[in-house]
Amino acid sequence: MHLGFETQTVVGLRLMKLALGGAAAQAETRLMVMEKSNAAADALKEIVLGLAAGRGDRAPAKLVGLYRRRVRANRKRLTRRN
């Protein structure tokens, strides 16, 4: 549930940044695409490692933790004053 709320906050912050346009919006778009690709690859790695270790039952909790850390980092970055 926390992940859902944090994610919606980040989506809103990103939309505001993208709406302003310019170089910052372009950089945010590139960063967003890279982050999503990296997160998907890391999630797959966690699943494979868990299954290989016979602990596939831990994969959901590990994935939620992985995404929460990344979403939290994005929220901090997007709310920081420059």
C-alpha cells in the first residue's frame, strides 16, 4: 500500500517537471526510461536468484522492497530544491 502511495507522488512530481518542458524535462524523460529498464532487469535478477536458491517465496517481498527504495530515492530527488 505504501508503495502505491509513494509511486503516485512520484508520478505527480514527474508530470509537473515534464509539463514545464525544456532541457530538465528531456533529462527527466531519459532518466525515467533508464530507471525503468534497470528496475525491470534487477527485478528479474531477484526472481531468478530466489528461484535458484529455492526461495522463490521471498521474491514478492524482495521486489516490493527494491521498488520502494527506488521510488523513495526519486521522491527525494524530485522534491529537492535546486
